[in-house]
Amino acid sequence: MASLNRTVSLATEGIASLVSGNSKRLTVLIFHRVLPGPDPLAPGEMYAERFDALVGMLVRLFNVLPMDEALARWKKGSLPARALAITFDDGYADNFTIACPILVKHGVKATFFVASGFLNGGIMWNDVAREALRAYKGDEIDLEWLDLGTRSVVTDHERQVLVEELLLKLKYRSLEGRSEALARILDETGVVIPKDLMLSTAQLRGLRDAGMEVGGHTSSHPILAVLPDAEARRQIADDRARLTELLGQAPRFFAYPNGRPDNDYKAGHADIVRDLGYEAAFTTSFGSAGPESGVFELPRFTPWDKPLWRFSLRLAHNYFRGHSRQLLPGSVAA
């Protein structure tokens, strides 16, 4: 662990010095899961040792702020140098069991955007696909009906490649079409999917009690851009109402599922988020938030790179890259 921490620090100290004089920009990082260890079927996913080292480095070299403080200071133009906030999307149980203790250890308060429809035993569609292929006992699988052919799944690598192709094939289908495809996959593989991947109500409250921020992320994580406006509003409103009921306070911040402007959400969805009472919303557009950014389309950076030098270079590039697709009516530019 000491060696890993040292490598992370050396790879990133130069980046910290580059941005040390710029106090008007906010970097927001996105995470999803923090696994106990590396997963061959999700090689890009964060795991405990790597996350611990990364958070330790961030705390030492950056000013890691709670989201409410970060946004308040961004609006006022009073951010400290190297300002950074940490977020998680979706609402996985390991956010509480693994990520939260690491964050507490380092004195960090992160924001967790939760799709409330998956609480207490639910599972996201992408995890249905991944877990079905993980637990499948056969050596090959016929997916001709999805134009993916008959594929060998003898090795973890073959299964991982097929998982990624399957996710791309299903991502932009209608909710009904995707559900039908996943049901057929489960039927053909004979797999029983796990029921403990997502947060329970007790774990959700545990995040809050640990000082973490809980935000909205729709009820069932649809691609908002493909939904009728009324259904998109219902997804956002129902999720906010459910989280308010469970936590005793309304969530203040929102993250668009998938989060790419135009592809995954439209400008009108930002208006809905604002109208429903949220204070700010986040995309997955690269860049850091600066004076040009709109408060309902704030950019975030996903640190996928495993080689630390590549992570450092991408972090630097992201820091100096603003995102201003548009300023919505009523948006705040800091």
C-alpha cells in the first residue's frame, strides 16, 4: 500500500502545481462502485486498495470540499486553489460498505446520486447482463438474436468483451425492449441474479448519518432523452419524493443518468430539474466548472485510467477544459 500511495503521489504532484494558481474552477470526480478487489468482468471499476490510495492523494494535494460548500464558493468566485468534489452515481451497496469507511478515514464528504427504484434488492439492467454472463455455466452462448453471434465464454476476457458489446447493444433500447432482452438472457442462461448489489434503506440512511450528501438520479435510471416529457418528469419527481420520504429532507443536487448532453438528456430536462426544486445538476461532460458553466449542467470527470501517469494527464486536461453547452434560463454562472 505504501508503494502504491507513493506512486500515485509522484504521478500527480506536477498536476497539483500546475493548477495551484487557479481558484475559479471546480473539478468534480465521478465514481460508481468500489469493489473489494479487481473484477475481471469490470476491469475499469474502482476497488478498495486503489480507491484508498487515490483519496489519500487527493486529500494531500487538493482541497476536497463537500458539495454544498464547493458550489456555494463556486457561485461566489471564492473557491480555494485546486478545489475538488467527489461524487458517486447509482446507489450501490458497496458505496456504504467499502467507499464510505475510506472516505470517513480521510475526512472526505462525498455526494451519492441514488436511483431510488433499485433500493432494497433491486438491480440495474447493466448488472443483470454482467451477472448473467458471470454466473453462466456454459462455454458458449447463442446471441444471434441480438446480432452478436454464437460466442465462446470460456475465459474471463471473452466474457468481459461480450459484456461490453451486450451493454452497447441494449443501452438505447426502450425500457420495454431492454427488459424483454434481459429476461430472455436470464432464461437462456438459467442464472438467478443477486439481490444485494444496491443500497438498502438502512445503508442509504447510513451514508447520510456519516455526513455524506444524497442526491437524486431518477427512479429507474432511464435515458431521459428517449422518454416522453411527462415520463421524464415523473422519473425525476418520484425519485426526489422517495428520497425525501426516506431521509426526512429533500435532496438538493441531481445527476442525469448517463449524463451526456443531447444523447442522454435534453435542455428541457434541466428545466424540469430546476422546477422540481433542485439547486444544481451534473452531467458527465468532461471539464471543470468555471465562470462559464451553468448550474444545471455542471461537468464532471470520470477517472477511468489505471496507469497513474495517464490519470494525471487527463486530470490536468480536464481541469483547464470548461464546459458551457448553454446557460439555461435561470442558471447561475459563477
